[in-house]
Amino acid sequence: LCTIVIIPIQSKLAKYAASLRRQTLVHSDRRQRTMGAMLEGVRVIKLSAWEAEVQKSVESARKDELSFVRKSAMFMAGNRALMDASPVLVALCSFSLFSFGDQPLTADIAFTALALFNLLGHPFAVLPKTVSILAELSVTLSRLDTLFTAPQKPPFPAGDMALG
């Protein structure tokens, strides 16, 4: 019963993890574009004394990115705690439901059940990491699909590329 409840919760958590990852990547992309523009125009930035403004822009983008990285890390820590506690919760729910039945809870039943619940520990320990990987995979596939389905840009004419 507890396992049946935990699986939909894990599904919702996976969707939230994917959402957090998408938001993090938006801010990462912004920071990387700013860094790329800065590196391309480093001479102009230096000659115009724009270092402070560029630094503020990069720091702002990194601050936004790190806030989502922190949210994602806290979410994954909570998810991991839930999954680490789930074998105990499953055992607790099972023994509670069993105690409402007609048969008494004897040592042989309890220890056999505990051994079986202990076997659930590894799948529940792996589940959060699997959810995280699947969330990142979903975001990555979405971004790759956008890239591969984007209209093709015409190539640069050979005379327009000046070596500087």
C-alpha cells in the first residue's frame, strides 16, 4: 500500500525535477551567452572601461543560476530522504495493516517480512538517482529536438570572414 502511494509521489517529484533542471539551464544559457559575448569583445570592453558592467551582468546571471542549482539540490536531498525512509514506512504500514487482521504477528512472520522489506532498500535507494537522470534526459532530449528541428541558417560567404 505504501509502495503504491510512493510511486505516484515519485512521478510528481520527477516532473518537478525536470522543471527545475529546465529553469537552471535557462539561467546557465544566459550566463554562457554573456561570457561568450564578453570574450568576443574583450578589447572593446577593456578600451571602453566596461569591465564593471560586464562583471555585474555575469554575476547576476550566475546568482540566478545558483539559486536554481540550490533549489534542485535541496529537492534531490528531500527526495533521497523520502526514498531512504520508504522501506521503513512500507514495513510500518504493512505491520499496522497486518495487526488489524485475525492472525497474530509472530516472530517468524515479522522477521521474514523485515527481510523482504530490507530487499526493497536497494531499489528505493537507486530510484531518486534514476529519477534525476531521467529528468535530465528529458530536458536534454527536448533541447536537442529544438536544435535539430531549427531551420538551417545559410553559410557565411567566404569573403565576409576577416581574420583579425
